[in-house]
Amino acid sequence: MTTLRSLIWLPLLFIFSISVPAKGHEHEKDFPEKDIDFNEIKFTQLWGFSSCLQYKDGFHENQICRYEDQPSIFTVHGIWPTATGTSGPNFCHKIKFDESIIEPIESQLNRYWYEISVTRNPKEFWSHEWVKHGSCAMVLPEFSSELLYFEAGLDWRKKYDLYSVLKENGIIPQSEGKGYLAVELIDAFRKGLGVTPYIQCFHRTNGDVHLLAVEICVDRNLRPIDCSTHDTRHMDLDSVLPCPHDHQILYQDNVPLVKQEL
């Protein structure tokens, strides 16, 4: 059985560069057809307060983040088919992103599957997720169209209600003060979800460590499973690392103890 420490010291995830670079148009690119081999799907949610810290502490300190000066929520980052021990598959089929297809749910996506910068067009982010990851997920009937793929993310956010899971186990956002140990967070998620997720933290230069992302894994039948400890997703941000087991992890909000929207 995988030890708790190994679940906490998890490999880096390639997940946190939320704003897709403006250059190029992924939704218009042609990608070669390829074999699609994956055995799990990773569903990642980000905590808004920490997301904004990570975004602004990086290269966007003068830009306005979605959750500045308002209550945070957990929001969707992506649904990623994954072969254990790899960072993919990605870009599996030649597809295009069509914003008109998701118009019926676009207002919900703007709230719960967001572009973190208020000045950028969210279409670029949604296009990136659909073309890179949706093109592989679409081999399953539950994600076989652009609309189904994005609807699934919204539905799963409600199903895997991370804020409520933490609150029911005595873990609530704070405006300041001490945080929680990784073992407390992992135990709360395991009790509420029935499986063990990955957690990732944002490490600030002042030494603070913030809960940033929670990744829930499901198999190809969409049944929740313990997330694999063999992950090779990497990124270039040294500040986004596994959550340390011996450090207080901050779970903060601009407006603590508010009723969260589901």
C-alpha cells in the first residue's frame, strides 16, 4: 500500500500556467492522429486565492486576477486523460475549438472554469484544454463532443465539492494565521472523497506555502481511484511544488467564513 508520505511528496504537475500564451491559435492547428492509450483521467481544481497569488507573483504583478478582493472558490482547471508514468497523451485527434458550441454553458464556464486574467479572452484557455486534452478524452462517450467535455467539468466540480469536504472535516479558509498540515488535508479529502488525491502547493519567496491544487483521479469507467504516485508532469515554475509534510500549509481567502457557491 502506498504510504501517506509518498502521496504527499508528489511529482510536479504540469497544470498551473492557466493563461494560455496569446501567440498562435491552437484551435486552428492540425495535429497528427495517434494511438490513444490512457488508464486514468485527472480532474484538477484550483483554489482561487492561491491561484491569484501564483499568477501575480509570477510575471503578471500589474494585471488583475479574477478573485482579487472577493471570496474564493474551487474552480476547474482541466480534465486530462493520462497513461500512468507519462504526461499524456495529448493532441490525439485533429479537432478545432468552436466557441458557439459551448454558448449554452459559457456563463457557467466563466465562473467555474475560468481564464484567471480578467483582461484576457477565455476562449484561448478553453481552446487549449479542448484541443490538447479533449482530443484524447473524446474517445470515451462521456466526452465525445466539445459540449459534453466542458459539461463534465462543471458537473464534476459539483460532485467533487472540495470546499464542503474540507469544511466538514474542520478545515476552513482563513484570512491570516496558521495553516494545516498536509496529513490533515489528505485525511480530510480521503474521508470526503473515498480516495486519495494529489495536492500541490504554491511556495512563495517569503516562505509561505499555500494550498493550490487538488487533483482527483478516475479510471476509464469514471470510477474514482487513488491517484497514481508515478507522474511525470513537469513545469518551469519553481514555486509550484508538492505540499511538504512538515510545514504549515495556508488555506486562505480574502473573505473567510463566507457561504461558498456550489
